[in-house]
Amino acid sequence: MNRKIRNRSVLAVLLVVALTFGVAYFAFGDYYRDISTQLKMFNELYKKLVVNYVDQVNPEALIEAGINGMLQELDPYTVYLEREDRHGIQTLTEGEYGGVGIRLDIRNDTLTVIAPMEGGPAARAGVKSGDRIIQIDTLNTIEMRISRAASIMRGRPGSVVTITVIRPGIEDRIPFALERENIVIHDLAYADLVADGIAYLKITSFSKNSADELSTAIEEIGEANIQALVLDLRDNPGGLLSTALKVADLFIEDGTEILSTKGRTEKVNKVFHAKTGPIISSEIPMAVLVNNGSASASEIVAGILQDLDRAIIIGRETFGKGLVQSVLPISRDASIKITTAKYYIPSGRLIQKEDYFNHEVIETDLERDSVYYTHNKRRVYGGGGITPDIVTEKDTMPEPVQLMWAKNHFFQYAVEYRNRHSERNWPFEITAEIQEEFINFLDHRGFTYKTKSAQLFDKFLASVDSASFTQNGLTDARSEIARYLEEQNHWKQHADTQYWIRRSLGQEMANVYGGNKARIEANISHDETIQKALEILQNDTTYFEQLGFVDTAP
């Protein structure tokens, strides 16, 4: 940003603040007198630093550092935004952006196409999963961050961006001239029947389109075909409060109070009611899946449905974000995203965890952990996050398989396999032959795994002078221990490890052949939380007892 513009923006903010507090001074007395005193102190400090510091300072950088330092003392969601930082918020609120439709990640230090979006410019042009992007227009992508690459590829619909890729198995670089289009954000990653009339729907975030997508999907499946419903909100970080309410609205009776927000200003103190009425009968059993990655809008939906006994919540405790943010403009190129309210679900619970507070700065009356009650008088607890009605254990992936994921071997093998077998169509079986070929692929790539005992032994050897082994006649003993540890490392033969290798190969093969929906579908039968939901939903007695509709007291 131009320095003069930045400084004028800062001065304008300080002037607005000063005028605001000046007007409020007579109404609120000592509190605003203290604020006025502190603003004068800040102004004097800033002037003295700029004028007297031994080296010339950058005024705009100093102010920005001061702003960020001040905001760090509040909650992690109150942040200073410049123009490039606001894209994510605009994408949520508008539900689309100008781009080419590519999901990106950094794999092996290289900008890599995870999947082109179905029907988008990149997919139509022939961009494939696993393509490594080495150039965007004339810019080299070495050490380029994903956010930077995405920003460059976004732009006005109708304009052209050229990406140059390297594709495994093809020697020459491949350029793609892609015409940008309006890319509509799709939050509904999966929607289909998965077992005997049970619909499974997975939402990955809450942007402008989420509720409409969900409603359309349920209508397309057909209420007559849905005997029960699973709504998967795991690893959904949230999004728009308005969208969360619309999603909850799809399952709640018209007029029901579903949420309230409370803050320091009257305009943020609101009570929200269901408006449209349920899209499916309230008699249809429903489960909502959550985990530690379910936050904000996800917690609102799960908490509302739990408090009103409309759905059984299955999984693990959620993240615990119960604060509402508003984006307030500071200048043409900068804004502040500031926490303005806390939201409360029907039982009266506040979802926000307490651990974000710096009590030297924030004076709060945040409610302590206490007992609340659902519509059917079931006990639920405050203090942060949503605790599921049924808690499931996290899948424990064997360490060798975790290392294979960390080193990106499953994705790389799946890409190479597809390039050698482009005639195949997913789904197909992950056979013993494919697994054996993958193990050979690992060997060729130099993959090694050491047990924790072997790792500890290596640390011990590194801490001891090697000459001491020879001097004390311990060389043979060292070799024997090393040989024993190697003989005990039987990960290739472990049934659990082989199961996870087969499962992981299925996920990545599904992704590169069929996209994200196929990847989700490939994992459903292995997912213990989904299977637990199906088990509960197929047993009406267990389901209604869990929600307090059946009196189980003797």
C-alpha cells in the first residue's frame, strides 16, 4: 500500500476513535477518560520513536506491528486484514470467485495439483491430479506459497492465465492456457444413499451456497427414499453464521428458537428462530458427526440439533469456537475482523472455550463449566465445545503408514499407477498384486521405517564416542543389538499395517481416478464413526432412548 495512503488511513482511524470517544466521554465517564489518556500516550510514543530512534524506522510497518501486537492480546479471531487477506471472507460470502478450478497443495516441496474441480477450466483442458506446477505465467513457483499461487491464478473471468506443469512419465513440460471463469464454491462434498435408505451428506464448510446445496441434494435423493440421515461435519472449520442457521433451519420446526447472540452493543444482541420449516419429517432419525476439527458454524448446527433433541451427535468433542466476528472497514485497502458477540445455543450453553482470554486485557463474565438441559431434559455441559452423545475413538494408523502419508508415497504411487493404467475406471479392487507393487515402489524410493526401540538405539549411538566400543570390546555387541532390532521390525508382515496400506491406496486411487467424491465413498465402509452412526440409525429403540424420547427408568 502507498505509504501516504497508509498513514492517512491510520490518522483517519485515530481521528474517528478520538471523536467517538470524545462524544461518549460525558456519557460514560472514567472508562472513556482512561481510553483517551491511553490514546494520547500511544500517539506520543509513536512520535518519539519515529523522530528519535537511532535508525530510521518505517512508519507504516511500525504502525502495523503495533496494531498486530495489540490484537494478539485479544482472541485469535480478531485480526487486521489487508486487501489480499480478505479473499477468503469474500469467497465465503459471495460463494464464487474468478479462477481456473484447481485444488492445490505442496507435495515434496513442489506446488502440486491435488485435483482439478469437475467441469472447471483446468479439468476441461486436461490438467490432472499429480501435475506439478513449475510456472504460473512467467513466475517460477519454487518456494511459492499456496496462498500466493492461488492469488495469482485468481482473476477476472474471461482473462487467461498460463500454468506450466511437469507430469510423471512425460519428459516435456506441458503448458496450459486457462481462461478464468466464475468458480462456484461447492461445500457439499458427498450426498447419496449409503445403506438401506440412509442418506449420507458431508459438508466441508459453510459458505453462501451450503444450505441451498444441502436442500437440493435431499430433494434429489427424495424424502420418500430417506429413512434416516447422517450429516457429517467432521473437520469442517465453519464459515458464515447466517448459513449455519439456514442449515439447522432445514431440520427444525418453524418458529423454534435456535440461537441467540450477545455482545456489548445493542445491534448484535439478537434472537434467531427457525423460519422455513423442516425439509424432511422430524420423525426421520438423524445423526450428526463431529470431531476436534468441527468449529464455529459446525458447532452451531451440531449444538442446535443436540439441544433440541433432533439428532444424535456422534464422534469426538468439537473445537470450541463460540464467538461471532464482523468485518469493519478501516480504509479502501484494509479492514479489521473483530469479535463482536458470543453465540448461545437453545439450552443456553456458550460453546466458546475459555482458554483464549488474556485476563489482564479482557474483563469478561464468561460462564464457567456447568450443567444445561436439552428439550427432553438430557444433561449437556457448557465450558466449551460440543460433547457428542456417543464418543468414538480416533482411528489409530500404524506408524509406518503415517510415515508413508507424510512422505506422500500413496499419492505419488496412485498418480504413477493411473498414468500406466489410464484405461482403467474406478472403482476397482486393491489386489494383493497392487499392494506388492506398492511395497516395491517404497523400496525403490528408499523408504525405511525404524521402530521406536531402533530410534532410541540410534540416539544412544550418536551420543557415545564410537572409539569407546572398540576399546571396550563392544563392537560385536553393538552389531548384535542392531541386527536384533532389524529382525524385530516386521511392519511388512503386520496384518494391521497391511490393512491400512490397502485402505490408504484405495483412498488415493479413488481420488486420482474419480475425484474427491470417489475418495470419500471409498472410505465409508472403513470409517468407524460412520459405521457407528449407521448402526444406531438402524435401531429405532436405541436411537430414541439415546435422545430421551423413551423413559428407560425402572
